[in-house]
Amino acid sequence: MSIPSSLARLHTAASRLLLPVVIVLSFAAQAAGALMPSVLVLGAATAVGMAADLAMHRWQGGMVNALGKLHATVTVRQVVRDFLLLSGLLHLDEKDHEAKYLILVFGLLLFHALHVATQAVAVMVRRTRTLPLVTRNIDASALRLSAAPPALLMRRSGRRLLVFALPSAAGLVTSGATGSARFAAAGIAVSVALSLVAVGTLLWRLLPSRRPVSDEQALEWFEAWLAAYQPTVGMYFSGGTSSVYQADMWLEPLARLEGRPLIVLRERFMVKRIAATDIPIVCLPKVADLMRLEHSTLKMLIHPSNSGKTSQVLRIPTIKHAFVNHGESDKLSSCNPYAKAYDEVWVAGPAARERYELADVGVDDRDVVEIGRPQLDVIEPYAGAPTGAYTTVLYAPTWEGWDGNPGNTSVIEAGENIVRALLADPAVRLLYKPHPLTGSVDARAGAANLRIQEMITAASARRAAAHRGERTAPSAVAELERRTAELDRLTTSAFRTAADDVERMLLQGLPEPGRRAEAAAAATAWEDAYWASFPEWEHRIVVGPRPGVYACFNAADLLISDVSSVISDYLASEKPYAVANTSGLSEHDFREAFPTVRAGAVLAPDASGVPALLASVREPERDTYVQARAELKEHLLGPSEPSSAVRFDDASRALCAEAEEHRAGMAVRALAMIPQQPDGRTKLDNEHVRG
């Protein structure tokens, strides 16, 4: 580890411990002020301690949780703070004070008891507002939805205690300075009054007319909505916070399918993380509630990923399931044995079919359907060598994966060498877009990623100094700000900090007509404004959802990546690309092991091949992979005609037809199991006639 990195870690650790240390020292100062006694020390220490506690609740939630695990909760801290103040007052007042201070003691006890009561009622309110389902793009007003109570009452108990305790603390300090207990009594009374108002406000929310419907009523409403909407096709998704991109890439293809689409989620937080869409979304966290889909009109679900909860929805016999994956690569993870649990596996082209056959993981070839990649329609085709002064290179490495294979990502062994070689070329404009999971498994990848970003930032600063006076016009930056605001308005719902799932369901009802087309146009305009908002020579670090990787594909003249689905998707453009080889295999064996590599250059970990690679991009006559890319594109993604969107829709309709046939067979088998009477009628028929 370098010395700067060590110093940075020490600085980070010290900054995290600063507020807890200040709080501990404030207690020590309070104790000293009470023993001296000194009103000045006592008051100053109290003020500093409460300010540090409030700051910690505002900016260091992790430290608050860590102290809670040590039983040094905010309640304990405030009780200690209050009674140190009271001890100081007792010492300052040498007269007979038992009676008057006994009232203050009981007042403080009442205040802390009301704090506990407020928290208990907040938990009860939260439970009444936690419905068995969460929706988006659905009119759920019939569930008696309402805005959430203030966050200070519901979710910020520590901050609430500190804020409500301010009057009592101020009164106690003032009493110490004046010698009159009236100020302490008044301050404590205000704190008690605030707590009573909080309890009353929350109790009002528990009235039958003020809370949402019961769980059973909510589920009955959901079944009625299913019967009215009659969904036919859908997407099922379950995952962690960083996996939402896997679902997002299928939103637009799903919206274009023939039928009435539905998105089924399992984690509540995922409802607000899914990107902008007009498709109805429902989250059903409990398995028992998920099973209600069995009696709906839903015929098929696509699955962008495998998860532990996927097996639960596969139990529904009336729905057909297709695994579409969130990308295809030559890695073994693209041939997970779990895929055999689905009715069909939808892949891009012949290469994936062959991959499953070679992997021999139990997937029947008859269940593999080639649909192409319907997301790739937005990728622009190769238009020849770069025409401007700069060659735009996109370095988009994948993450380290779960299996510990050193060849998964180039970031650790080759990333800095690749970036250093690219930055050394004065005619290169570098776009760096790391995988969002980089560093989540191997800390070395995260550290290398940070060093790469530091290198790029420094290189951009040097270029800015060399191009002084050549910055982008302010109008272009203003245009990006305007487009960002417009796109946010159309795709991002603005919520209060205190908003909970119920309030979001209320605000995210039926989308306005035409919003989808308007949002698509706004996204295109935003991308144009983004690329125009900085000089053509400026390097960029691209993180976050905007711009997306496909927009980066369109801006790039060359891609450098790892063995991943990024390569397969980029091939839709037929532009030049290179793959970093950190697997330890020879170049020959590397190409044989991974078909996606065969139509691109291979870079060794030292990145010595970068200059020749750049020359082949700038001078197409040196590019020996043109024909190979066209052939590999068809092998990986399938033919251009019919389009992927058409093949996706055809596969969907065919699977829906299978679901209908299966349901009809289930009905016939169920009827055959009903006992027959001598007259040929079933027992149920005879009972119906008698009725």
C-alpha cells in the first residue's frame, strides 16, 4: 500500500471518530462542570455534546448504529446528559432543594417516558402503513392511502429526542446561571409538551378512518385489479440494490411486447429503484401473496437473473417462465445450471445455444430459443475511421465476479497499464465506465478503480491547462442543466424525505398519457446535450445510470473490455474492440476458450499492444478483423432479419400459447378427477341441478 493511501485511510478513520470523541469529552466536561461547580463549563459542554450528537445523526448514521450495538444509544446518552445537568444544579444550589428538584427529576422522567411512548406508537403506525404489497403506475387510491407522518416522528427517533430535549437542557443551564429552578421547570415543561403533541399526532393516525385498509382488504383489492387489468406478459425480478440495472435493460423490450405487461418484484426497496417506465409494477414480498398470481390471466414471465426467490414463483403452474439473462458472455456464469428450472431459455444467437450444449448443465436444446438482443436497436452501426481530431476509446471493464477467477476483470492486473497507455496518446479521448459492482468482492479491484479514476482526473486537468480558454460555451452547460431538469421531471418522482411506500403509491398512480414517448425524446435530447457539454479533448469518468453504456458505445470509436456481455452487445455496432487477457492463458488458448475474443485484438496485462490497436482504428486498412466482426455478430446475436424485437415478440406469443394450452389441459384433468354419477353427470352437476 502506498503512503498516500495509508494517510488517506488514517484521515478517514480519524474523521469518523471525531464526533464520538467530542461527545465523550463533552460528558467528561459536564461532569467536571457539575463538580466544580461551573455554570459556564456545564452549559458549554452540554451545548457542544448535543450539537455533536445531532451532527452524528445527520451525517454518520453508521456510527450511530455502532454505538447502539454497544448499548450507548441516544436515549442513554441524553439521560446521562440530563442528569449531569441536574447534578450540577444540585451542587450549585446549596439551599434546601430536595422538594423543588424532585419535581424536575419527575419531569425529566416523564419526558423520557413520553419519548419511549412516541417510539412505540410510531412502530404501530408504521405497521398499519406497511401493506402486503407495493405498487407503482397503478391507481391504488382505493386502499385509503395518505401522506406519511413527519420523518422526525416516524424514523428519526434519535434526532427527535435531541431536538425535543433542547428546551429542557437550555432551562437547566439557565437555572444554574440564575439560581432559579423556574427556568428548568419551564424548559422541561416545553419538552414534555412537544412529546405529548408527537404522541397525539401519531395516535390520530391510528384511528380507523386515518389508516390504510387491512392486509386482507389490500390483497382482495389486488385480485380485483388483476381481474380488471388482465395482464398477459410480465417480468419477475429479485435482487440487491446494485443489481437493478439487470431489470432496467428489459423495460423497453417488455413495454413493446404484444399484450398487457406487468412487472413483479419481491423487495420493497426495488419499487423505487426501477428506472422510469409506464408498465404497472407490483411488489409482493411474501410467498403466500405471490401465489395469488396463479389465478390471474398472467401467462408468462421473463427472468433477467437468478435469485434465491426465483424458485418461489416457479411453483406457479399456470405461468410459463423464460430465462432471458441480463447479458451474455463466454464466462461460465452465463451457463448456470439453474437455467434448466425454466420452461425456456431465451438467448441471443447460436453461440449461446452452443455454449449451453458444451456446458452440459441439463438445459434441453429444444428449450433454447434464439431471440437476439432487443435492447441493441439503439446502437449505431460502424461509420468508418474517426473523423475528428481525437479517437474516443471506451474502457469498460467488468467486475471481479464471485468465483475468484483472476481473468474476470482486467482492473486489478491490467487496468492502470491500459489507462496509462491510452492517456499517453495525445489524440485519445478516454471514456472510463467501470462495472457498478467493481470492488464489491475483491478490495484490490476497488482500490485499482480509484487509482484509475485519479489518473484520468489528473490527465484531464493537464489537458485543461494546455487548452486554456477552449472550454465549452456556457450555453452548452446550461442546455445540459435544462435537459437534466426536464428528464428528471419525466422520469424521477420527487418525494418528501419522510415519504414511505404508502405515500409513494399514492403519488405514483396511473402515468399520464404520452409520458413514455415524451420521456424517450427527453432522454435522447439529454444525451446530445451531455456530449456537447464538454470539449472533445476532455477525458470522462462515467458512473451512474447516465449516460448508459449504449450511449457510450455510440460515442466510442474503440472498446476495450473483458470477457463479458459488454463485448457481445458492442458487436451490434461492428466497431473495433479489444479484450484484456489477464487469465494467464496464451493468446491462442485465450481465443479458443472465449469465442467473443476471436474478432478483436487481445491486450496483454502490460498493455504493450495499445499503440498498434489505436493505429488500426485510425487506419481501417490495418484492421484485419472487419469480416470476422460481421460473422461473429451474427453468431452471437443472430441474423439482422427478422429483427430482434420481432423475434422477442414471436417467442413471447408462442410461450403464451403454450401457457394457454397447459391451462386447458389442467382444466380437463381436474374435471376428469371429479367422480361420475350413473347418469353421466358429475357429482357437482347433480348438486347444481338440485340447487
